[in-house]
Amino acid sequence: MPAWMWASIIRIVVITLGFLIVISLWGFYTSIRPPRILSSLTPKNLQLEYEPVWFKTSDGLALRGWFIPGGTATKKTVILLHGYPADKGNILPALSFLHKEYNLFLFDFRYLGESEGRYSTVGAKEIRDLLAAIEFLKNKGIEEVGVWGFSMGGAVALMSIERAPEIKAVVSESSYASLAQMAPELFMIPVLRYPLAYLVWLWTRIFLGIDIRDVSPAQAVRNTTIPILLIHSSNDAVIPFAHAQLLQMSLKENRRAEFWLKVGFAHGELGKEYQDRVADFFRRHL
């Protein structure tokens, strides 16, 4: 083969590799540092009494939250976990109906909302955030909690069960089953999305010390026996329905696991039955 042909091949390979590296680094960076969303809504807008709070994680980050006492005097408390890249105010209007029977505790995950942090890990280190929230509540005399989580929040709730015996029931809506399987969803380039996802895995290992293959709610819940309500829609365009099917398989030995697999709803769309289904689940198990 002539030297000029070798030079052309090498040039094409170098350009292609450079393209993959640049695009994957862009995908990695924008994933861990998305634009912050700061909701203007507070519990006061919904005529709810609340206590603004802050607490620290095991790795020293200050997280901001709200403690909303229940409509009746009770120690029963539900922690509400927002999705990515939203904040606590984003989920409050849809879940405030639980205030009639439970104390509600909402906080912003690391980096997001009003909380400290230089980056998000989309679920990996956010487990520490939930564990810190539980410790905060224990200092208020609350020893048992229910957890409701949406999207990333749902994944964090599932991955925290075995680490927090204080969690007695979980509602997980639109959770991913594996963060590694979500990586290709960052890229819409059919042929290159998997090599790009591999590079994102590599950057996450190098820069954050996290192996996204270990960030797996599906693996985390295999041996759990606590009540779990798994909610997902077949039309979810953000977290593909295949993730719900993987989670359902992982929970097949859990006799107290329930599944509400909706048809025709988008990511985060609730539907008319939503409040009744969630309230009934917590009444039975919390």
C-alpha cells in the first residue's frame, strides 16, 4: 500500500478518535454539570407550614431542604426525592396531598437546587444525600420513613434500601435500572452511541472515581423484602420502559413488591388514579 494511503488512513482514524473524545467529554461534562433549576415555589405558596433546614452529607456537602409537619400530629414521615436535573420545588405541588397524613421532607440533591456540590453523579453519590437526610430526621426523633422518588430520585431510593433499615416502604417512579444502560441515551448518533457511552464510562472512572456499572437499582433490590411500588409508563421517552422490566425481574422474589405499569403516559405524567394509588400504598405499609 502506498505511503500516501497509509497517511490518509491514519488521518481518518485520528480525526474520528478526536471527534469521539470531544463529543464524549461534552456529554460527560454536561451530564454532571447541567444548568441548575431553582424553583420559585415554596410550601408557603401552597399554604403549608414548613421549616427550612440544612444538613451535611458524609463527604461534607451542605444540602438544603424543607421539613413540612403533617396535617395531624404524627411521626410518620415520607421523604420526597426529586429527579434530575430538577429541585425540591419541582415535585412539591404533585405530592403535597400526602401532607394530610404524613410529615414531608424534601431536599435538593448535591449540586442541584440550593445545595452545595461541584457536580451531580446522577445517582451514584446521591445515595449519601438520602442517608444524610435520614440521619437528620433521626435527630428529630423520626426512626422510620417512607421514601417516594422520581426518576433519579427513584433510583436513589431503591439503591439505599439495603443501607438504611429506617426505610420501611418505597414508591419509585420512572427509575432507571442501570446507569450504565442509560449512558447511550446521551447520544443520538446510532452507530457511534455505544463507543461514546464507553468513553463516558471511562471519563467517569478517571475524573470521579465511579464505575457506572455499579450504579444499578436492579442489582441493589434483588434481596430486599420491604414493600415497593414501582411505577413506570410504556411511553416514557426519557427512561425507556425496558428499565422497568429489568427492575420487575429483579423484584420477582419480593412478595411485597407492586407494579403499576402505565400505558400512554409520558415521563412524569401522573394520571387521575395517581394520588389514590400512592396514598393507599403508604397507608398499608407505613
